[in-house]
Amino acid sequence: MRRRGLTAALFGLALVGLALPLGLVAELVVRAMPVLSWRFLLEPARELEPGGGVGPELVNTLVMVGGALATSVPLGLAAAILRVEYLRAGRWAEALETAATLLAALPSVVVGLGVFVFLVGGLHWPFSRLTGTVALFVLNVPWVAQTAMAALARVPDTLREASLALGATRFQTVVRVVLPWAWPALATGIGIGAARLLGESAALIFSAGVNAGGGGIWAPGATLAVHLWYVRTEGLMPDADHVAAATGVVLLALVSLGLALGYGLAAMLSRRAGMR
């Protein structure tokens, strides 16, 4: 009886924990319905009139997050391979791991302010898509490095030893043995990192700006998260509540898609590696 009571209590707590976020999402969707459409996804925002969309902001989000992932993932993975496979232990290994931990713990607003001081204030870069991509790159490198270190460390040493005993070099062992085993965990971590970047706003306010801008890498690059913040704080459009809710729904859909792709890729790689 006691075990059943405890199970029922845990089940009830789980339902309560799920009901709150699901209720918030449902309320968001209801508020978004009056403006949420394909037209909303394609048209630009309107400052003083109803009926605007998030087309440029959606493009900015995809371009900047994609650019940040394309540049930060190889660098973070290289740092992790250096730490786990080559340095192993010692002063330099500890320094690299400590640096990754400290950088990953930095608040995003501090990273954005640092990018602003160095690039905008020092090098006179404008608020732009490129500046925002650099900010996202700086945010994601330590995350990828930490995720990759953990994934590589989970690979059994017996696999490395067997590969080296057969005459393979350290590089061949990493490429053909270690990485195939670590890819499922790496794919999951990269997917979570992409979801984090999609929802980032503080760092981009200081680097990409709050306007959607035109074409080119030097144009302002407000993302969906920044646009959501702007609409709720300074937006003057009559349907600001509906626009903010619809922007949140689109952003939530992108985050869910990023997580689903990461987990799906991880599952596929796990099956190929014989881990499932």
C-alpha cells in the first residue's frame, strides 16, 4: 500500500509539473491564432499598423544560428579532441577544461557586451548579422567543447587500445573508432546547443540590433527572440499581444524542431554504431 501511495503521489506531481508548461503553451497558441498564418511567416513586421509578420526575423534567425553552428562546432570539437585524446592529463589539459567551463558559465548578456565593446566600439563594426553571428559563435564554442569532452570521455578505452594495438595511429583511432562511437551523444548536444542559440536575445541586442534590416551580412539582424522582446517592451502595433504570442509559437516550433533533429540524428547514429 505504501509503495502504491508513493507511486500515485509521484504520478500526481509529474502531472502537475507537465500541466503548467502545457497550459502556458496552450494559452500562447490561443493568443497567437488571430495572426498566425503563412502570411505572418513571410511578411515583414509593421511598427504602427496591425497585420505584420516575422519574415525577415525568421531569416535572420536561421542564417545567424546556422552560421554560428557551422563555425563553432568544428572548433569546439577540435578542442575536445585535443583535451581528451591527446593531452589526456596535466596542466594544459586542466587549463583547457577549466577555460571551457568558465566560458560556458558566462551570462549571455556579458558575452554580448564583450562583443559590443570589442567589435562595435573597438573595430567599429555595425549592429549586423555578422556581429550577431560572432556573438552566437562565442556562446556556442564552450558549450560544444564541454559536450564533446563528455561524449569522448564515455568511449571505452578498450576500443582505443585495440585500435592502437592493430597498428592504427592516434589520428586514425580518433577518426575511425572514437568519433563514430561518440557521434550520438555529440548530435544530441549539438541539437540542444542549437535550441539555446535560437532562444538567445540578450547577446544579440548588443550585437545584431533590434531592427530586421535589409540584405547583406552588415545589415541589422534582429532574430525572433529579439523581436519578441522588442514587441513586448516597445512595440506600438495595435495587435502587439497577438504578434508577440505568434512569434513565441514560431520560436517554440523552431526550438522543438532543432531538438527533434538532434535526438533523431543521435538515434540513427546509435543504431549504425550498434549501440541500440
